[in-house]
Amino acid sequence: MAISPPIEGLVAATFTPFDSDGNLLTARVGPMVDRLIEQGIAGLYVLGSTGEGLSLAIDERQQAAAAFVEAAGGRIPVIVQVGCESLVDANRLAAHAQSIGADAISAVCPVYFKPASMETLVRSMAEIASGAPELPFYYYHIPAATGAACDMVEFLRVGGERISNLRGIKFTSPAVHEFQACLDYADNQFDILWGTDEMLHSGLVAGAKAAVGSTYNFAAPIYQQLLQAFLAGDAEQTRLHQHRAQLLVRTFVPFGPRAAQKAIMSMVGFQCGPPRLPIAALSDPAAKALQTELKSIGFFDWIKS
């Protein structure tokens, strides 16, 4: 089972828009999606870490997922992240994603009661994936956030036998050797999506065909030029654009990565609102300081199309 044809290129891990009071604002989804498509984005990954999915109520997640699917209108695939602390709720979110016409589902594992073994991880993901048996399922591997650091090649081996709709992994870890081993496992039977923006070049060298990232929302031109240079065999230009991506990330992370990226979205013309607690929004002085630093490194010139 797979998205057909498999996604190739940049997949934006989308932001969930809120108003100034923190209420879901789905009216802003359409313009964001249109702009991403104009910039050559190949797919959408919604309600993940960037989309603050775990901070939304179940009905809000359903509303947001439906808004992104509707806005995409079949032009590019939409992967809905349905993982949460309750496997029952995650299963229901998966079923909802299937009912609204999403192209695939994905799930992070619970992060409070973490799966303590490969057996419990696979059983947990099978419970979620069974809610949408007709959709491809991608496990969301982000050990720095979840603390679940199981071997992903072993996950593919065990999960491939027990999760009928397992299609692959959203691999958000700097462990390039493990990523490549997953790609090579079972003669490329699975789709492994690279998930570390500031290491896109490394993922491409290891064999990535598709990559999911938050900075693709506001810095797509940098990464598109990186991709073009890589495919053309231009090592110097590839390194240049990866350097710019790394400098961008190193500039905004000290301000708080989630809040800073939402602030950058407003700087490039898309009001996504503040993040939700427990993520604190940037103060006005901090946002101004961030904008000044981004100007000083040349960011706004790099993204001119």
C-alpha cells in the first residue's frame, strides 16, 4: 500500500493557524496551501510537531485535518499525523482522516507512557493504523522528543509483518546511517521520509527521495535550489544552500524553535498566530530581534523568488 506515485521532493510540515486568542482559524489554511504549492512543495504533513497536533483538542484536530485536505484539493498528497497519548483517540483520528480523503496517516508514539519495547511499539502503532486500513501508515520517528529510540530497521521488520498498511517512516533523527539502512531494507520496500531540515544534503546523499520539514514553509526557495544543485551534481552550490539552511536554523532556534518559526511566518506574509501553551509566544522585542538577525544573515534575500 502506498501513495501512488510515491512522494518525491519537499513535504511541508504545516503550521496550524490560530487567532490572537489561540482559537483555531481554518480560514487561513487555504492561502497557505496555495502558496506552498506555488513554491513547488510536493506534499503536506499536518498536525505533527510543527502543527502542534498534540496541543489541540480532538475536534480541533479533525477540523484542521479537513481544512488541509480540502485546501489541497487533490493537487498534492496530505499526510495527517494522528498520534496522541490515547491510542483510542489516535485510532478514531485515523478513521476520520480516512473518511475525509486524506492520502496517508502518520503517528508519533505516546510520550508519557512510552512504549518500553519493540513489541509494545509495534502493537501501539498497529492499534492506530487499524483505524484507517485503506491508507498508508508512516511511523513518526522523533526520538529526541519521544525518548523512544528503538531500532528502526527492526521496526520495519516486525511492523512490516504485523501492520498491514505500514508504508514507511517519517525519520526525524540525525542518525544518517540508520536512515540509509531503513532505505536499503527489503529492497526499498518502504518509503522513508527524511525529517531533519538542516541535514537535507546528508539525507539526499543517503538516498532520500522525499523530505518533511517545518522550515520548508517559509524557506522553500533555499531548499529547492539545494535540491536542484544536488541533482545537477553541483557540490559547491549544494553546500552553499545547505549552509544557508543551517545558518537559518541556528539563528532562530535560540529564540525557541516553535514560537520563532510562527513569528517568521508572519514576517513572510502569513499570519499563523501564536503557538499554544505550553509553548510560549515570542514577545514583540524578541520578534524584532529575530527579524534583525535574519536580515543580517541575508535570509530575506535568499527566499526571494
